[in-house]
Amino acid sequence: MRKLQHSPITPRPFLLLTMAALLSIPLLFFLLPASLPFPAAAQSSAISLACRATRFDSSCLDALSRSSDLPPSPSSLDLLKATLLAPLDALPSARSQAASILASSTAARASAARNCIDHLALSQRRLSDASNSLSEGRTADARTWAGAALLYQYDCWSALKYVNSSRRVADAMAALLDLTALTSNALSMIAALQRFGHDVSLWAPPQTERDGYWGDAPASSALRSGGGASSLISTFPIDRPPNATVCKTGSCDYRTVQEAVDAAPDLSSDRFVIRIEAGVYEETVRIPFEKTNLVFIGDGMGVTVVTSSLSVGQNQGVLTTYDSATVAVFGDNFAARDLTFENSAGVGAHQAVAFRCDSDRSVLESVEFRGHQDTLYARSLRQLYRRCRITGTLDFIFGNSAAVFDRCSIEVVPRAEGLTKAGSNPVAAHGRTDPAQATGFVFNRCSINGSADYLAAYERKPGAHRAYLGRPWKEYSRTVYVNCYMGEVVMPEGWLPWKGNFALSTLFYGEYGSWGPRASAATRVNWSSQVPEEHVGVYSLDNFIQGNEWVPSEQEFDEMNTGVFIGVELLGQDVDDDDADGQEEDCYVDGECGHGLVGKLNVLAAEVVDGETETMAFGSCLL
């Protein structure tokens, strides 16, 4: 039997090449360095690292994994911009849901929905601003604007919470929670970029002073209060006539402040000065987002007065705290001086706002804010109040802005006629909701005391009057007093809880250099802090609100030629002040101004220095 002959098989060249390639793949995995992964792996790794910096990492991972805007090997800025796009893409749907509530609602729900739509429109603008500023390397601006966008979304959710009696409202609130998580993630990443730089492997979740993180501000900036951005347009132009005048007599351009505001150009890059002459203007004023660089100049505190009496108590559920403001500002770079903003609603009217501010880089100099509950709503963004007088009864400085109060007189007024009932009077109620928000209230060289009526009632019955430095409105509330006078009306414990233990482990309440009869740190609550000297610079004007970039220098303030001043004088004697004209004016502690000047002078505080009792005096004496 013949055996079958097998012909030898000659390997084909392309088969040899294929086999060689297959055999080389494991070798390639071994030889390639870990720093050069495949593009898909690089993207996934970068996403995971970046999302570690957020508080809602699953939301972050989901949003970035589905993003079509990320390159294969994304940079830190690529990741940040994609993270910001997630809430921007979700906002139109949220606004649509709010609009659907408005279309078929009770009066209370309609009011909440209208406010919600406004809040979300602002949120969209600020998120867009944040994204654009990142490309220009302006990380502090991006963090400010993203933090404000988160606040507006939260306020929309909060407005609906009080009218949540339908499935449509509940669905809108659920969508808003998802939206706030996306925005919080973007904000946390911006904070991580600001702290750690562009290496995403170093990024970590946001921390606060309670975690031992103070920031990088130098201690030497602690006592600076001047700003000094000389390249900026003048905050209070004094070398030119006003663009518009307002007076009650009809001899000016306008009879109402609102008419003058409406006449101002939109998105102006130059100051538009509105001169408001002496008088009482009974009106509400709204300054929209488009009215930038507006300046109000009056004839003095208590001389030029803008007032209304809107309050929550008038129509509960329909008229909200947000709606009650006498003056409300959205346009950036707003400035005002030498006038009074008042809400004249009585002590039983509940929340009644005199001034609400959502203007970034706003400056208010020698302005009086008069009211009772919720007088000054410093709601969002960066604000400076210098040499102002703020009066009220309960939470009368509140909001979630980054605000510096420099040399202001903070006065508690009676909550009821005669104060026969015991009552608590917390000054500040800061509302930070997220640890990555760069917000808080800083009081620098201010006086915390009672009005003359309050002090008289306090002397009669001290137990009925309990003033506090603040209480935590929201979970990450932050309030700091630096070199402030603590009057006798301040309770020894200093701070008041909101309800039970809420926020006591997450807030930051601090003091540095307090003086006066109620300054003792030994009696303060154990959930407040004394700021270490090496960290006081965190709360300087330049560091806390980037004042060196936009706040006028002390020299510009002093050259306004209005006679506004702070001075130190011996009790019962004249206060001498040299203003820009070289003339020396005398103002008296009893409230009279010398040399034919008109105005008012208050005593802020008294201190014994070298055996002499000295007072810090504050006033407005006008030529």
C-alpha cells in the first residue's frame, strides 16, 4: 500500500508578519511606559483624578464620561470646561420646568416660579462668565462667579420648597438638585485648580478653616484696608458733572431714582453718575444686570433717603424676602455714597430688606442702611462697605456674598416698643451652602453696639436684650471680626446657634483683636475660633475679595472732598479732620458739625489709651 506523501508547507510572507505582530503585542504592553497609556485610558484616568476633587463624584464621573467635548488626553482646563458645560446644558430644561409651574399656579407658586426663572437666568450668565474667565487665567473670578451660579440655583430650589404641593413642583426640585450637584462639581474643581495648580493628581475636595486649611495669604496683609487699583476708572468721579440729577422739586433731570436708572446706558464701560439731591424718595429701585458702572451720590446719610415699606408680613407666601428690597442691584461695579437706603416696615412686619446686592465688585461708602429684620441682603459676589452705618434687629446683615465691612457702625435697634419681652438679636446670618464657595462676611475695625434707644432699654433691663455677633443660616456659614469693638450689649458667648446643632461642626466663626467690654475670648462658645495671627491675612481686603484689583485706594477715598471721616478724639472734645481741601473741620460728639457744615456724628467706641478715654468717632459733615 502506498503511503500518502505530504508536500512541505512553505510559510507565506504575510502570515509570518501577522504572527510576528501578534507575538509582539504583549511585548509592547511590557515596554510601553505607564505614563503613555492609550488615549481612552488617559481620558478615563484624568476624569477619575479630577472627580476626586468634587463632593458628588458619581455625578461628576457620569457627566464627564458622557461628554463629547473632551479630547483623548484632556488637560486640567479641558476637564474644567467640560464640567462647566454640564450645568450649562442642563439649565434650559430647568428654566422650562420653572416656566411650566408659572403657567398653572396659585399666586404663591407663581411668585416662587417667577423668582426661580430670574435666579436661573442669572446662574446661566455667571456660569458662562466663569468658563470664559478660566481661559484668561482668572481663577479667582471663575470661582466667584461659579459660586454665585450655585447660590442662584439653590435659591430657586429653596423658593419652590415652600410651595411644594404638586408633582410638577416636586419634579422641578429633583431636577434642580441634580443641577446643583453638577455646578458644585465645577466649583470644587476650580477651587482645586486655585489651590493645587494644574496637576490633577494632586486635586482634593474643598476644605475650610475648620479642616485646618487657611489659604496662602501672607500675614503682612492683615491690616491693609486700602485696595489701591490705580488703573481702574474712578469709583466716585469728582472732576466732572453728574450724568443725571434727581430731585423732588422738578428742577432736575428726573423726579425719581428709577427714572434715572432707566436712562443709563446698558453695559457701560464708564461710570454713569446719578446725583440724588436731598429729600425722601418713596420708591422701590431695581438696577438690572445690564446697568453696569452706576454710581449714586447723595447729600449725606439721613439727608438723601430712598425708602419703601415692602415686607413679607404684608402678603405672606406671595411677597418674599427677595422681593421686599427697597433697592436691589444686579449690575456689576455699582457704587454709592452719602445717602440712606431704608425699609420702613415696622418691627412686626417680618423680613423687610432695605438693600439687596448681587453686584460684583460693588463699593458703598458712607451709606446708611436702616431697617429691622433682614436690613442688608448682601446676597452674592464681592462687595465692600466702608464707613457705613447698618441698623436692625434680627439677622440684619445676611446673604452669601464675600463682603468686607470696613470701619462700619453696626447698631442693634429695639425689636419692640420698650423691649418688655426677652429677644435675641443676631447681627449676621451668613448663608454659604458649599465649602468651595469663596464667600463670607469680614468685619474690619467695626463697632458692634446698640442704638441710643437700645442702650437705654438695655440699661433698664439687661436680661431682655441679647445681641449676638451672628448665627449660621446655612451649613458652611463664615463670619469673621477683625479688630472690632464689642459693645456691652453683645452676649459674652458671642454667637447664637440657628437650631440645635445645625452647622456647628462645619461653620467658621472667628475673631481677631476684639476689644471693648464684651471682647473676652474666654467666654465665647466652643464652636467659634480665635484666628491665629499668622492667618489674619486671609481676611484682608486684597486677599478676601481681590481688592487690589478693583477697590479704590485710601487716597482716592480721602480725596472725595465730602468731609466724611473717621477720627480719634478725646471724649467730650472736638474731632479734627484734615480733608482734601486742607481745611480743618470740627465735629462734635453731640452730633453738631462745625464751620457751617451739616451732618451727623456718632461715637463708635470708647477705649482707654495711656490713661485717657478715647473714642472712635464716625460721621458725615458736608460742605
